[in-house]
Amino acid sequence: MHGKSRLREYKSIRESDLERVAKEVLDEFPDIRIIAFYGQMGAGKTTLIKTFCRQLGVTNGMSSPTFSLINEYRNRDGERMYHFDFYRIKSELEAIDIGTEEYFYSGCYCFVEWPENVARLLPEKYLEIRILPEDQKHRTIEVKQHG
């Protein structure tokens, strides 16, 4: 791994805390545009991504791109951001075919669910967010900078 690596941890996070967490992460890492979300099925990856998008000014049309692999959102200023869901992807080649690398290097925010399925395509500099369930209502959220 090159460069610095910082870890931040949020414990016992409830859904009502997500707006604060997303704002703090965006404020602390303003130059990182690729954010990879790790967590088991149902951990809250899509919910947290929607929260990040709201913090960035997206007001509608957010949903998980489970079948399309990618959704494009725009905020109030017309800035694009992309939400990927690689759960059903068969190979990294399939991700390359939809232009994933072009999106990753576009300078736009890219929120990636199931990044472990495209691990070799992630750029050197990205944010890793791990969502670890504590119980039905609480999560630990780990944020780590790569690159």
C-alpha cells in the first residue's frame, strides 16, 4: 500500500446517526471520490450510500442498482455521481465492459457496493467503509483511507 492510511471508527451507530457520519466522512476526506462499501447482505450499504448522496445534494431517484449494476444520480448543481452494485457480477471483465474504470477515473463520486468482486479495478486512492452489525439497530462503521 502506498501513501498514508487513516482509520476512523464509529460505534453503536443507529440509522438516525447516518447523516452525521456521512457529513463527517465527506468533510474529513474531501478529495476522495471512490468510496467502497463492505458489509454482509442487509448490513445497510445502500442506506448509507443514499445518506452520502443526500449530503452531496441528491434529492430523489436513489435506489440500489442491483440489476443494472450502475445508477447515475445528479445533485442540485447537476454534478454526477455513480452508485455501483457488483453483487451479481460474474467477472471483473463484465465490470470493465460497462466502463467501470472510466467512471472510477472521471473525478465524480463513485459509491461501490460489493467492491470485493472488482478489487483489482479499484484505483490506488479510495475510501473503504466497512459496516459491521452489532445488533438489529446498531452498526459499527469503519472508515479507512487507501492510497
